[in-house]
Amino acid sequence: MRFWILLLCCLIGSIGCYLIGFSRGIFVIAAFGIVFELAFWLELIKPKSKS
């Protein structure tokens, strides 16, 4: 359950940063959106260990 909450937070964070960064022309906030989106996709693709 915690895994899905983390993914949802990364996705919401990236969308929020994109909206704020692109609407106001602030590249740094848009870059944070890219970081959150990368975290989302890398966490989603990462193989799960069954230990």
C-alpha cells in the first residue's frame, strides 16, 4: 500500500510542478517536475525482490 501512495505522490508532485513551472515560465520548478516524473517511472519499473 505504501508503494502506491509513494507513486501517487510522485505523480501529483510532477503534475503540480509542470503546471506551475510552465504557466509562470520558471524553469527550475519545471525541472523539479521532471525529477518527480523520473522518480515515478523508475520506481514503477524497478523489479520487486521477493526476499
